[in-house]
Amino acid sequence: DSGVTQTPKHLITATGQRVTLRCSPRSGDLSVYWYQQSLDQGLQFLIQYYNGEERAKGNILERFSAQQFPDLHSELNLSSLELGDSALYFCASSVTPSGGTQYFGPGTRLTVL
Amino acid sequence: AQSVSQHNHHVILSEAASLELGCNYSYGGTVNLFWYVQYPGQHLQLLLKYFSGDPLVKGIKGFEAEFIKSKFSFNLRKPSVQWSDTAEYFCAVNSGGSQGNLIFGKGTKLSVKP
């Protein structure tokens, strides 16, 4: 158990819908990262927050957004869902904003029908 | 842009065989290097990491990796694999600069036959 929690574990929804994925980092970690894992793209970095502020952006679509709240948990919002958004979404956390070890949560498996 | 290459897509070994998984990265500056393992249906777990110092790093479950700067490589090794090592292995790098995200390789699936 890494100490990073993610909810829900599984999410099944329809095209065009909007979903919210939630992540709670390890106690004491200020940095939260979101990654998408799909068969064709592998593990891709989406976005990073550090202590409530957006720190870095990766291959995140405009339909996707995220935020980190004062209690440091983070939410990833995915809207206007398409079939191709079906993937595993992982959250990771670390103490420092860069260069440190990242600990991963169990992931949310999103299926878009 | 940084990238990570893992040469083997799928490796099949018998128990007690030795393992070496290749990883090369492209980045000219200082890097932090990681190997993560993903057991079937589970999340990524850290096997080992290299930040600086001794280029031979030891991780959990008998794994080790060697950082060879001149070859931009960070290969993962284990002298004798077990059936329980069946999993997918990911090499990752981050530059340690202002951005903290990891760049992952495509992963190597390891199947160990009992």
C-alpha cells in the first residue's frame, strides 16, 4: 500500500458524459501528478499540482482539467468523454515538486461506452 | 524532448533464469532514474531508484540496476527470477529540473514459467 488513495476504482459511463476522479496523496506529500495509462499510448503524464498550484502540464486534452484543494487532495475532471478516453488513470504523489520519488495510487479504470 | 526506450516488449523466462531488462534514455543533463513494477491488476510499485552516487543500486525483491552514464542506460537485473516476478516493468526518468513528472518507457512484460 503506497498511501495514495484513489476513488472510484472503476467507472463506466457513456460518450459525451463528464466524470470526476479523486486522489488523496500520501500524508505529507504536497505534489500530485496525474497519469493516463492506455494500451496504445502507454503511461502518459497529464498534469501536476504542487501545494494547490498547477506546476506542469503534459499531454492533457482541453476537455480535461484538474485542481488541488487546500487539504491537498486532487480531482481530475474529464468532460465530453470519447471512446478513446477509456484508460487507467493513476495519481501519484511526492514530497518535493521535482526530482523526488513518486508513489502511485491504485488507479481508476474508466470505460467509456 | 526526453524519451525512454525499453528494448524488450515481452520476455519469457523459466524460474531461476537470470534477467536483464534494457532501458535507455535521451537527456543530456542530470537525471533521476526509476524502475517501477506493475503486477497484474495492480498499481505501479517502486522497485529502485538512482539519484546520484554509486551507479549500482539495489532495490526490493533482489532487483538491482546499473546506471551507465556514457551509454545513457539504466538496465534492470535479477540473478534468479521467480514465478512471482511475472509482471510488467517500467523504466522512468525525470530531469530533476523544475518539472517533476516522470517520462516512462513503454514497459516490458515479464512472464516467468514455473
